Amino acid sequence: MLEARNPTSHTYNQEIAMEVYETVKENFQVCESLLRELREEIDR
């Protein structure tokens, strides 16, 4: 995801922004799952 973010740091290209948006959208559930698992581990 960092690789997806870097091209948008200093550009306002809508096509690149949409590519990054799709990448984030696709990986959001994975991030939520990881966060949930980490919280469960902390609570043990």
C-alpha cells in the first residue's frame, strides 16, 4: 500500500488517485482483520 501511496504524494492525477483508492478498498478488509486479531491478542 505504501507503493500505491507514493505516486500520489505530489500529484493530482485523478487516474492515479483512483488506482490508489481501489488498492485501499481491496485491502481494507485485510487491515480490519489484522486489527481485530491484534486487539484480541492484546486483551489476552
